[in-house]
Amino acid sequence: MADRFVFDPEGAARLAQRVKAARSDASHRPATSAGPSGTPEIDAAMQEFTRAATVVHTALSGSLERLELWLDAVAAGQLSLDERLGASLPADHTTRRSDT
């Protein structure tokens, strides 16, 4: 059995910010179009590919947003829990996070 549990809420918050930045960067990239190829079959395939890629990008962006929110909530919850538990313990029974 583990005798110690360690969680880095600041690290989770930093990761949430990195996910947010990556999601923002990906959403600001312009969509590119090759234009008509002159062949109806290729144009139709390209349109279908663009449509499917847009659907996947939208779903991925939503998943990243949920991950970002979850990481923020986990970090905030852990910090709150640490604060409450720390307040209920005598000072000589606590170790500052930076000392671990």
C-alpha cells in the first residue's frame, strides 16, 4: 500500500494553460483550399475530406476544452483540500509542498 500520495496542482494548472494555448493556436489557423482541380470526382472527394476534417477538428477542440476545464477544476479542488486539511492539523504535522 502506498504510504504517500503526491499531486502537483500547480502542474495541473500549467498543463491546463498549455492545452488552452494549443487549442487557441489550432483554432486560429486558416483553413486552406486547393481550389477546383478540374475533375468533379476529385473536387467531390476534397469537399468530403474538408467536411470530415472540420467535424473531427470541432470534436477535438471540444475534448481539449473539457480537458482544460477538468484540469483547472482538479487543481483548484486539490489546493482547496490541501488548505482545509492543513488548517485542521497542528503546524508540526504539516510539510510545505515545496519541501516534499
